[in-house]
Amino acid sequence: MRRGGKSAGSFASNNLFVLAVTLLVFKDREGFAAISVLIAAILFFPLSADPLRKLPRARMAVWPIGRLERGLLRILSIALNPVAWVLAWLALRKAVTWELWAAVALLFAVAFAIPGRAGEGRPAWFRAMPHFPVALDQLIRNNLRQTFATLDFYCALAIAAGGFAFRCAGSLPPAAFLPMSLVVTMALSTYATNLFGLDGTTGMTRYRLLPIAAWQVLAAKDAAFLLVTIALTLALSPMAALAAAFVGLAYGHYASVAHRHADARWRFATSKGLAGGLLQMVAMALAGAAVIDGSPWALVPCAGLYAWSTWHWSRGFETA
């Protein structure tokens, strides 16, 4: 639990948090507060999970304790959860209303109890990835699963869902389509800087043993990233999001190959440097604006930069 709590702070090097701090620097306190609340809300659910799920089932099965003792252990394990301590502190300090505290406590109970009753393995929706009529089908499906195992995706999903709801209600002005699409893409962009972060050492070994070229390994990861980006921005400005995604991946190839580091599932993706993430987001914003405010043909140099990056850094991947 202590290690898990430390990994929860990874959002400090995430591009979405860097964007929030940038907004604060430009005195946009509302934007900073909105993104910070979103990060906290998304992080709430993995932090609320049952601590006993971190133990292998085979290990728990050989413990010499009965059903009553197991039930007692599950109740006592709540004390290991940091969210439980936060709720207790809020209740004692009366920092929030009882109604809000009860709502948060209910969400905590749901997040704590449901995982404890889940079956073996991944949930069905997580396994049921669509098939693609290409040779890299299984690699793309695996990379989609990895994308869905990051909290970056759920932040982007929440932003996109909000934009879709406001557009359906007719209260989202057309001028907001571009910035919302860019924010959705930026929410995913940190994952693009560490595409191999969830593969581990064994995963990298498997990639090198596959009878395919290195650029195809990168292409499979990029395909999953682009599919998710376009799907989330269809109701907003998909062309701008596609241009931003191309530019984000062009930088992401360099970071993923030259500065690969391990990431944890169900946590925010991390980057090696804040300056690189800020530069990446500026380039993405310029690319998206060029397509919408300039000409759709601006998508062509973005795609060209992406193609060159894929070719160049696939050579680096082979020698890494």
C-alpha cells in the first residue's frame, strides 16, 4: 500500500497536470481547479480499491485462517486505505457538509467492495477488444488494453464526454471545439512519450523476437493511440486532434526509445522531463490550430513528421 501510494503521485510529471500549472501561471485559476479536480476524481477509484486485492489469490489460499478471520481481515484492511483516513479526517474536522461526505463515502464503499467481488482475471469488456483486418491485429489490441489501463485515458474520456454532452445540449460554442479537442489529446499525450512503459523487460524481449520490423512495433502502438484519439474527439474537432496526435507521437517516439522507463497500470503515465512535455504540448497546439485556423493541408506536414519519426526511431529501437 505504501508503494502504491507513492506511485499515485506520478501525476506531477503528467502533461495534463503540467497544463493545469501552465493555466495557473497565466492566472486561469478556474482552468487549474477544473483539471486538478478531474485528476483527483479519476485517482480516487484506484486508491479506494480493496488492499487485499494486491495479494496473490494463491498466497491467500494457503493462509491458515478461517472464513470469519478472513472477513475480519477484510474489514481491518480498510485502515490501510488512504482514502478512508481522508474521509475520517474530513468528518472530524467538519470540513465538508455531511451530505457531500456521505456521497464520497458511498463512492468509496462501491470502489472498495466491487473489486473485492470481481472474478478472476480482467473484466470481460477489457478482454473483448475489436479485431482489425491487418497483420498487426493482436499487437493493436494489446496496445489498446494498455491504453485503457492508464488513468490518462479516463481523464480524456471524461473531458470528451463533457464536450459531447454540452454539444448535444447546444450549449458548446463552435469556438470551443478546437481547445477541447486539444485538451483531450494532451490528456493522452504523456502516454505517447513512454509507449513501452507498461511492457516491462519481458515485453521488450518479445518485441525483438517477433518476426516483424521495428517500425511495425511502433506503428501498432501508434495505431491504438490514434484510434482512441479520433474516437474521443469525433464530436469535437477530429482533424485538429489527428494533427496534434501526429506531432505528439513524433516527439513521443524519441522519448519512448531514448528515455524508456517503467510505468504502473491504473496510474497516470509519467514523463522524464517537464520541459519536454511542455514543448510537446505547444507543438501539438500549433499543429491543431494550423489545421483549423489555417488549412486542412497542414495535416500533411504533420503526418510527414510523424512518418519520419517512426522510421528514424525504429532504427534506434533496434539498437537499444
